[in-house]
Amino acid sequence: MAKKVQFGIKDLTVWPLTETMTSSGLSISYGTAVSIPGTTKIQLDPAGSEPSPFYADDTTYYVPTGKSQGYTGSFDNALIPDAIKTAYMNYIKDANGNLVELENSETKYFALAFAKETDDARDMRFVFYKCCFSNRLSVSGDTTTDTTTPETQNASLKIVPTAQKYTLGGESRSVVSAVTGDETSTASYEAWFTTVQEPS
């Protein structure tokens, strides 16, 4: 049965990404999956501007093919885990166990996956292949009243096309993301949060 609706956000997972130049070109590999519990919201919007149509003969004469420039966005989380801060967000743990924010550091890339529930037995599963955090975490606080509502942390994301290319539709192409469909194989679906499901 085809899905009709989607809702929710769960199972946010990341894998560290390593890019290596070999004699046959650039290759990428992904490390061990790390889950990020406590996600309350995710928002990813297409980056860049829409292609402008060309007008002639008093009509829309030509519309250029759009090119994906990835996404920008963010996710809200109950509390970003220390392991994520030190692996991807320019923090380092000192001898006292404190997390020290560095002035600058190399951009750390990762793959990102999550799921959204649907109206059938299979949820929708998404993966974005090359992501990085693009902001420092804000610090804020509200006074406690007679009801306690947990605060969240907001982490901004930038997602770009992969430098490595995959052969798809007979052409060599960079990719941005993938999502499960009605015909996704059982093997791919069940392994979604274990290994990065790269295009094949």
C-alpha cells in the first residue's frame, strides 16, 4: 500500500565521513554509527536560488534545469551529547573532563539519517551524505515556574553534494540525499541505521 501521510522525527543518527584521494580518484568512507537521542524537530530547506526562466517571443522560452546545492537547516534536541560536540562541533575535552570550545578547527563532515512515521508498517527513512554543523551553540535559560518545560538546543546544519560521484542512470553524478520508497528492499531498509545506504 502506498503511503499517504508522514509525521514525527526519530532515530537521528550520524556517521563520521572520511574523504581519501586515491590513484583512481576521490573515495569516501563512513565510520561507526552514533545515535543522537532527544530530537524534537528538524527543518532542512533547499540551498541556493531557483533557476530563472529565459523569456523570448513574449513567452517563457526556456527554463534551465535546476541544480541541487544541498540544504541548510537545523535540528532541535533536548541536549546535544558530549560525544557529538567533541567529534563535530569544535569542542575538546581537557584533563578535568570539561568541554573547551576552540577558537577554530577543521570542518568535520558526517552523514545524517533519521526516520518519520507514516500510515503503514514502514516509516520513511532519510539519509544525507555530506553534512556539517554551521554554527556555535547558543546558551540561554528561562526561570522555572510552577510547570517545568525542558529547554532545547538548536544546531544549524549545512548539507552539500558529495565530491565522490556515483554511476546513476548511466551518468557519473554527485549525490545529496536518499529516502526510502515503496520498493525499497528489505535489506536496505533494515540496515538503514547501521550502515550508510549509499547509491547502487
